[in-house]
Amino acid sequence: MSSTPDAAARRAFEAQVAPLRPELLAHCYRMTGARSDAEDALQDALVRAWRAIDGFEARASMRTWLYRVTTNACLDLIADRRARTLPELVGPAAGPGESPPAPDFEPRWLEPYPDDLLGEPAHGPDVRYASRESVRLAFVVALHVLPARQRATLILRDVVGLSAEETAEILETSVAATTSALQRARAALDEHPRVRPAPTSADATTALLSRYVQAWESGDAARLITVLREDAILTMPPIPMWLAGREAIVGFLSKVVWAGGAIRMLACAANGSPAFGIYKHDGDRYALAALSVLELDGGAVAQVYSFLAMDPALDIRAFGLPPTLFAAS
């Protein structure tokens, strides 16, 4: 039986969208700060786009038009939901010996993003942030300090690579207002020193991560201190607590984490950064306890984002992490 004209048109639309879907989803993630919200926003945007496809005019490319629809779907979603954040942006660092508070399972925390979902968008020559760098957690954290429309302006100009005119049209504002918003957003990001870390060579990174894993798996506080930056930060959503400084981090791990039994780590990739599944000994196996994403800066670990597996919002399957490892692994 032959397809109806509507079915054929829908297939043609989906074929046009398919190559752009990864970068549109990553755009939604940068805007919303959570993979779950990003998927909701993109689904809404594609429904809107299909319903409006008859009104699409080729004055702009399909890619630019889809960014318009998607950005506005994100802004609508952001307006209706609680802003995403991390414990380090909510309150002061934990004091010496402070016990972890009860976890907060409300959908308020920024979420990690699997590298496997990143596409390879065609960027323009003036784009300041490469695809993987623009989903680094330090960058996403800084983005979410910005008001939503400033955030959208910076992403569309500096990540997506759209012109000031295209961005103004998407946000239904003037070019002058767009330029002003971009300047304010860039200035705000410049106040976050971890947004653009010092580079680390591939060989140095491999050696650093090897020492980091060895320290964790052996519970070696002295070794871990050698790989952490002096002002390193550890954050552990959904527990609303964070630790500042390598001495505080190592003290907490020694007292709370390593004292609870043996640890194994399994490498993965998230947010364009090195990441590990952290497994705690449990009988004849190791159970997944956290997804840990590292921020490296100048040959040291500057930040550890440990997303605890107790959070039902964390989809471990998306990072290629099995729920358990056998003790012999």
C-alpha cells in the first residue's frame, strides 16, 4: 500500500532533521543543564517544527530555523521548571568533619552528559568553543549562572556559530540588544577561572589519570594529594554538600568513602572529559556508587563532579556503565 502524502512529507522532514539531532540535543542540554530536560525540550521542538513546516521559508537554512524553534522550546521549558544548579553554587563548603546531609532528590541538580550523544556540527570560523569543550561541566555550570536569554545568546553566537542578525531574529530582539547581551555573558564567564583550563598533554593526562585511579582503588591519601590541585573541589549531587581544597577532599574520602570498603573504577566519557564509574565492594561483586567526571587543569585534577547512583535521575546505561562488576574484574 502506497504512503500518503502526509506520511511521505513526514519522512522527508525526519530525514532532514536526523543529521542535526545530536547537535540540537546538545544545544538543549547546554540550555537546560539536564539530559532529561534536554530530551523533553527537543521532543517539544520537533513537534513544533513539524506543525510549522509549511510556514518555513528558505530565507534561513533549515539548521538555523530548527535552532530558532529549539531555543524557544528550551526557554519555555526553563520558565516552567526550577533552575538547575550544583551544591557549590547553593551554599558554603562543608566544614572539617561535617557529616553528609540527606540527599535532595528534587530535579534541581545539573546532570552529566554522555559523550556518545555528541555529534559533530559544522561550526563557522568565528566559534569560540568547540563541541566537546562546550559541554564541559565547568562551562555548563558557568552558563547556568547567566539569565536564560543571556545564556541563549552566548550559546547561539559562540557555540552554534550564528551571526548577530540570526541570533537577534531567533530571540526576537534587536542586533544591538543581542550584542550587549553577548558582551555581558562573556564578561560573566570570564569571572569563572575554571571555564578555560590550562592544557594538559595526552601523555601527561594518561599518567595523571593512572595515578588518580591507583590512589582511589588503594585508598592512598598521600598519593591522591599529589594529583589534586590545592584548591580542588568535590561535589556530590544529590547530596547538597561540597568540599573545597585537597586536604578536605582527602579527609572526607578517608573517613567516609574508603572506610566503607574496597573501590573499583571503570573508565567512561562524559561532558568531553575523563570520567569513571565508581564501584563499591558489595559481597561477591562491586555495585555502582557514582559517576565521577573530572576537570583537569594544568596537569592536576581541579574538580571532581561525583553524581551518585542513588539519584533516580541518573541513567547509568547512557554512559556504558554496568550496574555491577564481579569481584574478579
